[in-house]
Amino acid sequence: MAVFKRGNVWWFKFRIHGQLIRESAKTSSKTMARDAERIRRREMEETVNRIPRREKMPLFSIAAREWLEQRIGITQGSLERYRHQVALLSKEFGNRLVCDIDYRDVTALQRKRQAQGRAGRTVNYETGTLQMILKSRGLWAPIGERVRALKERHDVGRDLSRDDERKILEGAANTDSPVLLPLFVLTIDTGLRASEARSLKRKDLELTWQDGSILAGRLIVTKSK
């Protein structure tokens, strides 16, 4: 092990397996040159002995974004739902290292969502997305053993009363979303299931116009039970 100076820049050299390594430390500090030599030697020893490098753990927001970018071969609707879940989870854990999330954080998230009035199925969908993100980094196994999914309701829904329908229409009209109200009106008028409504494309709507008004129309549902 040795460091030496060439001009204003420090270099280091050492031997490993009989081979002389001589490289510039790219610094004018002798202390930093010694640190650079030690790090470089360590890297080469790990390579020679085939010691795998430990993966650097990113922030959760970065890990979630990278996981989302790997979602290929899925429908646009599924992708949009995952994007929504990633946005929610990033608000909770975005500035934390992905490796620092443990089962206590997951159960705390479940309790928080329940307190907000979220249904068990909705909460399970969010924690399921969290599971896939952590699993992509090899971090879910020690957590999953201590996390339980919430109970979900699978009973038959009830008919909407006129009063319920009126309240939903008023609520949809007062949101910031420009599509919520027409989407609700469409599903009420046609009886479409949620999956059928999500699969609709612009080309599925055929309208006949006259004097700037819709004279007639037809909606083609291509994916239906």
C-alpha cells in the first residue's frame, strides 16, 4: 500500500494477486487518497473472490417508481390503478428507505385506512401493492408472516334509492374530477358493471348529432359477461 504525488494530484498503488494496480485518486488531499486506495482495494478483493455487492437501498418513492415502470403487459386500467396506489403509498413512506419499512408500518397503515372509512377490500388492494413493491427488493418475507389481510365483504349489494342516487349525483357534481359525474350517469342509465365501464373506449360510443345536439346514440360494450 502506498500513495504518492504527481504534480498536484495524489495517486495510489498496491498489489493484488501479484498484479500491480496504479491509479489516480483524483484528489489533492493525501487523506482522501488513502481512503480511495482502501476502497479500491476492497472492491477488487470482492471481485476476485466473487463476493456479491450489497444492493444499495433507495427511498421508497424511488423503489415504487421503478417497480411501476416494470409493470408491462397489463391493461391500461390496471396500470392506472397501480399508479393511484403508488401515489398513496408514496405519501406515507416516500421519504423513508425502502428497507426501513417493517410489519408495524403495514399494520399502522391498515388501521389508519380503516379509521378513514376505507373498506377492507380497498385496504387490502393498497397493502397488496405495497407487498409487491417490497417483494421486488426481497424485503417482504420477514414482514408477510406478521401481516394479516383484512376481512372483505362479498355479500350482494343493495338497490340505490332515489335519495341515494340524488346524493351521489350532487357529490359527483361538486368534485374536481370532470369525468366522475358523466361516468356515474352513464353507469346508472346503462346498468354497466364497473369492469365494463372501465374497459370502454371512445370508439365504443356512436352519436348522431343534429343542430349541435345529440339526436341519438349507441354504446357498444365489447367486454361483458
